[in-house]
Amino acid sequence: MAQQLHVPVLLDDKLARRAASVLNIPVIGTAGVLIKGKQAGEIPLVKPLLGKLKQEGYHMSSKLIQRVLELAGEG
């Protein structure tokens, strides 16, 4: 469906992201959504949301978290 509509899909799973790439389907992950939300003024701070995700068992590397915070202007 994403191919037909020419829209990105929300994926964080590495294998699924690779499959989408092979099919030339644009991908955005949770981190990307948070950054875009901050840039659009819909999310005041990304850092507390990343903390909540981690608390709930969502895995993000420390390197990715730091990069997200930098891109969100919170690093």
C-alpha cells in the first residue's frame, strides 16, 4: 500500500526496514517521528519521551538517543 500511495512507512525493525529499502519504500522510525514532531512544534521536548519509551522497554542505542537529542536541539 505504501508503494501505491508513495508514502513512508513507520518501521523500527531492522529486517523490515531492509525489506522496505529493497522495495524503494521510504521509511521513518520512531526517532524520526519524534524529531519531526519537535521541529513542527507539536512536541515541546523529545528527551522525556525517549525516557518514557526506554522505561516501557523500547530499545534504542545510546548513540541513537544522543543523535536524536542533537537533531532535536536538546543535545
